[in-house]
Amino acid sequence: AQSVSQHNHHVILSEAASLELGCNYSYGGTVNLFWYVQYPGQHLQLLLKYFSGDPLVKGIKGFEAEFIKSKFSFNLRKPSVQWSDTAEYFCAVNTPNTGNQFYFGTGTSLTVIP
Amino acid sequence: DGGITQSPKYLFRKEGQNVTLSCEQNLNHDAMYWYRQDPGQGLRLIYYSQIVNDFQKGDIAEGYSVSREKKESFPLTVTSAQKNPTAFYLCASRRQGATEAFFGQGTRLTVV
């Protein structure tokens, strides 16, 4: 099985601080990359995705992520977080050439303090 | 409304009993997935199905079974062989040719 590593398990930030959440994956073949967000009490929602083209992808709510193939990384960033960004964030990899499975990281819990 | 419906939201069962979790989607998606979410472990794949009448084991299939008799339905049975069944279970689906998966609201199963 492929592995997805999220290095930050718990992150606490003040409002307006910048955010970067790390994500690394192990698969060397073709991948699609995702960040999902789970707000308290809600279901998983897609934040952004990369499958081809510009390695810098922009998602909803001001989030962006950069795919660096040489580093097997797909870090999530936001220049200025808000209290409403408090949630759990999951990085995921889909391997379209090997069964189209999705592999998820362990998640990062973000708490934004007003 | 279009979407993925998991029912019930909360489920309690006695140890040793089998229990079936429902997942229905009206998105006409071909692929469906079952994940288990535990604190600090993220989402782990139990089973997935890419077409009707076909499914494959994920990383933690032991103690679980599934069926895919209809495109819109992918029920998961947690059997008495699953040693630690208490968890949050998430169902997802994906349209053929699309990259992302969409998730249901989840079912929290508690075995006592």
C-alpha cells in the first residue's frame, strides 16, 4: 500500500497567521493529489486537487497547494488563517494506474485562536 | 438533493453481533469506497468497488464484508470477527473519469 505522511498532527495558530501543512507520499508513479477538510460535525469536503498542469493549485477559501514531484510533496498553504478554518485537514493520494484507490494521511487538526 | 447518504448516523450494537451500515448514492457514480476513521490514524480503506458486482479488499478488510448488487448501493457488514469495530465509518463515491471522491456524513458505530 502507498503511504501518505502528514507531519503536523496538531497546529494552533492565531488569526491572520500564515499556515503551511506538510504532506509527503511514497508512490513513484502517476498520482492525483488532494486536500480534504473536515469541519467540526461535518463531512469531508474537497479543498483542492492536483492531477496535471500547473503544480500550484488554488482551492476554496484562499487555500493553495504546491506539488513538488522531486520531493513527493503536496504542501497546503494559506497566507492568513481565520477562526472559521478550524478543522481537520487530510492529504490524500489517488493512484489511477493501480486500482484508483485513495490513500489518506493521518490528518492535521488545526485550531485557530481568535 | 444529489449526494451520498449513510444511515444511521449513530449505531450501537452488542459485541458478537453482525451489523450492516448503509451507503446509498444518487450521483450515478461508478466507484464506491468504505473507510474507517480512528483518532490519530486518519482514514483507512476497508473495501472498494469500481463497478457493480465487483469489489476489492482495502488495507483493513479483515472482519468486514461488502456487496455491490446495485450501482447506487454499497452496504458494509461489520462482522463479529472484527476485533475492534467501534469507529467512525465513511462511505465515498467517485464518477468514472473523475479524480476526486465525494463523502457521506459517516456512521459512528459503537460496540458495547
